[in-house]
Amino acid sequence: MNRYESAKEIYAQYGIDTEEVLKKLTECTISVHCWQGDDVVGFDSRMAASGGIQTTGNYPGRANTPEELMADFDKVLEFCPGKKRLNLHANYAIDNDSRKDVKPEHFKKWVEYAKKRNIKLDFNPTFFSHPMVKDGLTLSSPDKEVRDYWIEHGINCLKVAEYFADELNETCYINFWMPDGYKDYPADRIGPRLRMKESLDKIFSYSYDHKKVVPTLESKVFGIGVEAYTVVSAEFCLSYAMTNGIMPLVDNGHFHPTEMVSDKISSILCFADRMMLHVTRPMRWDSDHVVSYDDETREIMKEAVRCGLDKVVIATDYFDASINRVSAWITGVRNTQKALLYALLEPKEELKKLQDESDFTSLQVKHEELKMLPIGDIWNEFLRRENVKDDYLSEIKQYEKEVLSKR
């Protein structure tokens, strides 16, 4: 008996069919962010990340061109099993130097790339790292010229998302995150939020196809340079999303350090039909460390599975320039999938029954037993069936030597 067959029997004792679990894991799509490969720089303004976010480190090999970024993402596809989507930001437009006037034609090469690899595309307007971010504000700026600039950008990004949906025959999720905020305590908190609401209303008044394009709205609590106040707080985000038919998005780095996104998922899904996750690893603040196979990531995925994977869209969002960027990309995606596998291997109905019967002693013991079950053997079987190697470090080191080090 091989290791998988042995693990299969062990999980069967807990009522878990590992074949059914592997089928679900294979079918679950992860929307993978493009910006890990080049430190969120993009190809239009070429400005370093700003607006409450910052990439630290200067490891050699950053992608400088679309071709380099595409080649690096091919390595991610090679070493990450299961279904993937590619999540693009507007600043990754090709042959375009106007953020406001971004058009579908600026993403033709990305669509060609996606078609050749049979993957789908998601999208994000880029409301940061640009000269028109005035005093840290975009859609909430008191300057009408600034607001109008970014409103037009948002509308044009909806058009790009429609283009992706049409070309790839698949729904495109487009995420709106604005970095607007202040470094110190503001004299007026409601004014910027009312301007933000008005600007978003104008963007979403564009008559896009709601079956093809699904907007999401992402909150943030603070960041570098906006420590005191952010306009699109969690309360603003959820209130706007729920009253305007927009999908809420939660990033597990965008809350106070003691807040757990795993606890928010069920609350949101009591009122929203669906939601999106941005999976990252905060450290002290929204530092966007590479996703780890840690307790909170597993709890997030357990809640996604318990509430229904059909209700949760899973995406990654992190960037680390202190280590090999491609390795970081792969490690984070695979850890997200490992956490999802851990959640799928949970006998949730049995555990729920113990809770409902107030048998908390048995519940605690079962939780601890599950931690020691041979999930690694199930993961290795998943890799084998997906024809993906377990050891990617040696090949990434070789890729670094032959390709990345020469950039």
C-alpha cells in the first residue's frame, strides 16, 4: 500500500472521502496576482509602489517588461497545481502612458497570453503610484479635477473588464481599492467619504454588463502615510457594497492586527450572496508577506469551505522583493492551496454536531487530532495527478542563474 492509499484509509475513519476532496481541490480556482513579479511597479508610470503600500528589498531579477513578467508567471503556472486565473492591475497596460485613458487595446497581449495558457483574467483599477494622486487622495479629493481624472479611469477599467469577459468567455472580477487617507487626525472625516461615495456612484453608473463583470470593493484600515484615517474603511466598504449590489472583498492584511478575517466571512455571507478574499500574511501591519501555511490562513479556508466555496472567490495578494520573487509567488499560491486542502479534509458535519450538542470536550480533542493526520500525503497525490513537481526550489534556483540574474 502506498502512502496515499494509507492516508486515504485514515481519513475515511473520520468520514472523509479523499477522492471527493481532490476533485473539489482540482476544481477550485485561485486568482493569482501579477504584481509579485515586479514589486507593483507596472508598465505605465514606472513609479515605485505608494499610497499606503511599500515593497521592501532589492533582490536581483525583477521583471522589467511584459515579456519578462509573462515568462516568470509561466513558472508559477508550471509549479502550482489546480486552476488559476491571472489578476492584472491597470498599471500593467502595455504601450500606454495615460492611466486615465487605459483601453482594452492596451491589454491585447495579456488576452493572447491567457488564451494560449487557457486561463482567465481578473482586473483592478490602479488608484496609486501616480502623479494624479494628490496629497494622498484620488476619488475623495476636494479637487474636482483629480476626482474626475480617477472617475474616468474607473469607468475605462470597467470597459477593460468587459473586454476580458468577452474575449475569454468568462466572468471578470474587477476590484476597486483606493488608498485615500491622511497621515494625521483629520478635521473632517465625513467629507472625503461623501466625495468617495459620489465618485463611486458615477463610476458604477456606467452601463456595464453585470453578468460579465463583477465589481468588488476592498477596505483598508491604515498604511504607511495614512496611519490615522482611511476613507474606504471596513464600515464604508461593507455599507456601500451591500446597498449598491457590489461584492465585498476582505484582505486579511487590511484590518487591525488583532482582527481575524476568518471570523468575518460568515458574518458577511449572512447578508451577501458572495464575497472575495485577498489572501496575504500581515506582519504587524499590512506588510503583504508571502502567504504561509499558518493558523489564520487555515481558519480562513475552513470558513470558506464551511460557508460554501461557491460563495467565496479566492485571490492572492502579496509582494516580497527581499527574496527570489518567482519562488515567493509559487510558495504563497501553494500555501493557499494547502490551507484549502486542510479545510476540505475537515469532517465539518461531525464537528458541527459536537458543537450543537455542546460536547466541547470532544470537539477540542477532534480539532487536535485532525492537525496530526497525514495531509502531506494527500497533497503529494494532488501534485502527482496534476503532473506538478514537489521540489521547485532547485529549478527556480537554476532559472535565477540562467534568466533572472542577467536582467
